[in-house]
Amino acid sequence: MQVYRSTCRTHQKPPRLSADFKRAFSGGPESAQFTSLGTAHLSVGAGAGPLQPKGAPEAQDIARKILPTMVSHSELRKLFYSADAVCFDVDSTVIREEGIDELAKICGVEDVVSEMTRRAMGGAVPFKAALTERLALIQPSREQVQRLIAEHPPHLTPGIRELVSRLQERNVQVFLISGGFRSIVEHVASKLNIPGTNVFANRLKFYFNGEYAGFDETQPTAESGGKGKVIKLLKEKFHFKKIIMIGDGATDMEACPPADAFIGFGGNVIRQQVKDNAKWYITDFVELVGELEE
């Protein structure tokens, strides 16, 4: 039985993984009744411990948590310039689409799923609850996911290829941390020369006949607060001194801290909550490319 895997050759050398880190991020063996699509070289899984739902992040709660710890805009620029790791959200940030919404189109339930996605990204409902509800409506098969990638591949956001390339030239580690699906995110990573070991995303599960069997709920990215957990583990294992998180949604903003700085992105869609609370908010990656050239 074939399972989609993204392969790429990259000039970016991924960080060396310790045995402890590999164990902590191991997803464990799959159940005999299903298989997962797009298994990566490195997956965040049950070994890191189950996460408890944290509820929907309200705008005022996020502002209260983040703003006192954030620095001035000029200091943020210095942090970005000197960062040794940059983490990107994927849907509506690195790519122009929301992957789950595109999958819903293939499966004929686009309208209702798109509205649920808007509410989830704005922080109106817990992310895991929204993900579970949307996938229950979509019920994507393995064939439908593969068809989406083949016939309707995601479009890179203008400027992201140059930005990632410039970061890699500076020996900055680039990570993709997404609440989307690994099979799609790995496809995006291959376009940007980002190694699979630097991809963290959710894994869909399928029965042997290809029918939808759920998703791996042990992945931190399936939870509100999960992106922050991934960043925390990256800092602990690789001793990064400065990690920047860039994204369009509430789940990206709440990852700071432990990220040392957050840059809000509104080039594809503007989440008002993020725009209002981010100290540095951009709508074009050209601005960040320019920061690296100064």
C-alpha cells in the first residue's frame, strides 16, 4: 500500500537530533487497523506526553499574556535580524490557502468548513475541537488528499521563497509548525528546501482501504498551545537563543512565549485579533527580506 511521502534535496543542514529528542518526538507505532499519510522523519507524538485542552484563546487573554513580555518594535527588528531559528505557520502564511478548506472543496463541504476555519483561526473556539468537527464533516480519504496535492497544489505566498532562502544563507534554521496536515506541509517544505525533520504538523489516519480513520490526537499541533510546546522543546534540545514565530492566527501569536518574538502576517487574510495585538504586523514578506539586507 502506497503512502505519500514528500522527498527533497536541501542545502539547509538540519540540526543533529539526539536519541532523547527522537524518543520525545516519536509518534509510536500505528494501529494495525489504519495507516497514516505523510509520515515524516521526525514527528511530535505521544512520547512528549499528552496535552490537555486549554480552551479558546480570547483576545483579551492573549493580549494580557503576550503584551507585557513583548519588546519594542525596534528591539523586535534586532531580534529578527539576529535570530538563530525562525518558525513559520503554513496555512494563510507560507501558502495562500487554508489546506483544510481546500480539502473540503474536494470533498464537497467547502462553505461550512470555511466558516469553522475562520472561527478557529480567530480564537473563537478551541483549535482541537474545531479540527475534530471539520474533519468529521470532510471525512477525507487517502485518495482525495493525494488528488488535492496533485491537482490543486498549494500556492506559495509571494516573497516567502526569497525570505526562506535568505534565512538559510545566514545559517538560520527554518521550521514549519502547522495545525494543517503533514502530507500537504511536507509538499510545501520541499518547494522551500526545508528538510522534513523541520516540519511539525498533524497526521491524518486512514484504514487500509483508504477511508478516513481520524487524526493523530497526540500531536501537539492538534491543540491550542501546541505550537508553543513545539518551540519550547526545540529550544531545550537545540539550545536556540532566539526563536521568532511568524503567522497569521491566534495559535501563532500564543506561541510567544516561549518564542522570543512574534511577527503577525496579514498578506493573505487579516485576523483582527492578531493585527490589534501584534507588536510587529506585516502584510508582505518583502519587509522581512529588507530587514536582512540592512
